[in-house]
Amino acid sequence: MASSQMESVILEEDIDEDYEPTEEEVIEYATWLGMDVDKERDLFWIATEGLKAPLPEHWKPCKTADGDIYYFNFSTGESVWDHPCDEYYKKLYADEKVKRDKKLADKKAGGAKETST
């Protein structure tokens, strides 16, 4: 029956207050966010925070008959494959990278001015 293949199981989010992601998990998520894992380790706090982020209100993880995980919002009916907070952390990374790069550029420019006078 085709309908049984489309059934999903609603999962409960199990939040471990003591969870700390492994370095491998942080590197994998940092890479997924777009970070250069060799040059942007100072921004790994974003990946760590993202890995620990709980689902927003009304969202539940669900599992397809094939075992794939997706997220469903029981208020809006929206479903997504990626964690609903992932876009927030991608934007946070992009914003923090711009701030970081500007600060580094300003520091270099300030140093260049001091040596040229």
C-alpha cells in the first residue's frame, strides 16, 4: 500500500542539559554553516550554540518510513529537512564574520597608519 510508505512517526525532542558537542560535531556543523575550519575557529562558538539549540515552539522532529528525519511545525503545517534554527545560525555566522573581518581590517589599517607616520 502506498499510504503506509508515506506514514511518519512523530518523535519527542530529548534535551540533555549537559550535552556538549564533540569537536568532530562542531567541525562538521561549522563546515556546513560555511566556515573555514582552519581560519575561523574563533567563530566555532556559533556552531556549538547551533548544535545545542532546541527546536522552536510548535516544531517536532519526525521520522519517515525510510528512517529520514525531518521537522514539522504543528501550528503552521510547514515541514523542513534541516533543523528550523539552521538558517538563523547561518545568518549569525555571516553577520559575525563580517564584524570580525571588519575589525581585523581596521586593526591592520590602524597598524599601517602608525608605521607610515
